[in-house]
Amino acid sequence: MSNPACPACTLDDVLSHSAHWECATCGHEWPKDAAPEIARVVKDAHGNVLADGDTVALIKDLKLGSSSQVLKQGSKAKNIRLVDGDHEIDCKIEGTALALKACFVKKISLA
């Protein structure tokens, strides 16, 4: 069995220990029996699976932080990017960069 590449730095200078792997370059350690990462599935308010590059629309008015600006229902965001964290979507709406929760958007199919 060949040694895997380090998940932290992607180099293949990996040392094998009895129960774990260790990267000789960055020092990252991980168990040998680690299950492969399961891809995260992000769904919109209607249960449709979202992907990078999708176009979405807001399903309700959203107030921006502590300002008086409000994003109106139906505002569209094109070419979204999915990220880890509480707010799963990075996008721009009306020129403003935003992080949104998927539960406040619906996927728009462009046919």
C-alpha cells in the first residue's frame, strides 16, 4: 500500500506509524482508519441542491446588518460560491458582496 498525500499540505512526504500517518513536511497527523470526507450538500429553501455557479433569488426581504438598507424579495445573485460555515453562500447582489444562509434563497433554473 502506498502512502497517501498529506491532507493539509498535499505533499507526499508521509511517515507511517502504527495507528496514524504523519507528514514529515508540515507535521500534520491523521488516523489511518480516517473515513474519506463526505461532500457537503447545501440545499435552498425548497430542498433543491445548490452548486457553485448557480443563480438564486431571495425568498424574503433581508435587512443588511445594522444599516437601514434592505434587500428586496426576488433580488437575484448570479454565480454563487458555496463556502463552509453558518452562511453557506458567498455572492454579490446589486454590487454588494454578501454571505447568505441557504434557507433564504431559492434556486433559479436558467433554461
